[in-house]
Amino acid sequence: MGVVVVSGTGTEIGKTVVTSAVAALAVAAGRSVAVLKPAQTGVAAGEPGDAAEVVRLAGAEVTAVELVRYPEPLAPDTAARRSGLPPVGPQEIAEAAEKLAASHDLVLVEGAGGLLVRFDEAGHTLADAARLLGAPVLVVAPAGLGTLNSTALTAEALRARELEPLGVVVGSWPAAPDLASRCNLADLPAVSGVPLLGAVPDGAGALAPAEFRAGAGSWLAPVLGGGWSAEEFLRRWPA
């Protein structure tokens, strides 16, 4: 996996923490890693954004690149239009990712919100960038009620665009999951046709970096560099 696109089924569901965990495991395996944030919204100039957070959690070895920043916490297209700043399109995203891939073993492209959030007035999305790159898409989903529909829709949108859904990671697994969350562990792969590749515990992003890196392997499946097992997790949290 030279380039992996990380998208969510919505916003504020743990994409950056999942991206950080994947990056941490790759660094621990001796791989060179870059994270690309095409559009950072809702962060003022001089404040650390999502790419900087990945570096904080995964390690200073990670190369962080942010293409454009908009101050208001809106979809990139809307935020660009309101700020008067130029939008970023899929061609720019793909070119930046390919440049990083030339000098790194793994490039993680973290989107903004969901897969089909608009990046420009032409309606281009993260899916368009993934298609130009020919990159698989890792989907981050919430644990609870409503996630089956949004995850199935995201997987369907990927396949309609002939994109490969790499798998689903639950971005914030609660310490005391409710019935819907426990049922979703088995139902998510069934309704989306995409394997479950991990569950990051709620609050993981607040851990000290050393503790975060030590725990990452127990949150993600072997395809992402960890030792997490869906079967064992389902046995631990039966519906």
C-alpha cells in the first residue's frame, strides 16, 4: 500500500486518530510515512491542524503536509468560497500524494468529513482524488446507531466509482458499548461488504504519545500493521 486514502462516514468520528494509529504502526515497522491533509478547515493560522496531530501521536518521523487551510469549520468548498481563498482540486491532491509517495513507503491522505464532501465548485470530492491515485480507501465509522446506513452508503459510493474499500475501522469504541454498538460489530461487514479492520478506543487521542504508540497494535488488524482480531473482539463484546 503506497497510498491509502482515509475517509469517514461523517465528521468528528475519529479519522485523525485512526490515521495516527496506522502511521504509528508503519513507523514502528521501519517504514517511512507521510500524511497529507488536502484541506484543513476550522483551524486558525498558526494553530496545529490534523496533520500536526498525526505527527504528535505517531512520531516526529512522519512527514506532514497540508495543502490549504480555511478558518471556518465548513465543507472545503463552502469554506473556500466564504474565505475568498482558492479551492483545492483532486488533481492537486493526487499530484501532492504522488510526490510524497516517491520518497515515502506509505502516504496517508486524510479527507475532510465524508467521502462525497465537496472540495470545489465543480463538485469534486475525495473520491475523485482516490480514483486519480488508484488508491484504496479506509473508511472510519462511528460505533453506534445509524452507522450501518452511512457505512453501507459509503461503500456503495466507492464501488460505484470503481474504488477499492480497504476496510472499516470504528473510530471511537466506547468503554461501555450499548446494544447497537455491539450488534454493529457483526452487522457492519455484512451490510457494507467491507471487512472490519479495527476499533480504536474512545479517548485514544488524549493518550500520551508513547502510550498511544504502544496501544496502536491492539486496535488495528494485521493488514494495517497491528494484531487486532475481529473474531476475538466480537467474542469480547457479544450482542
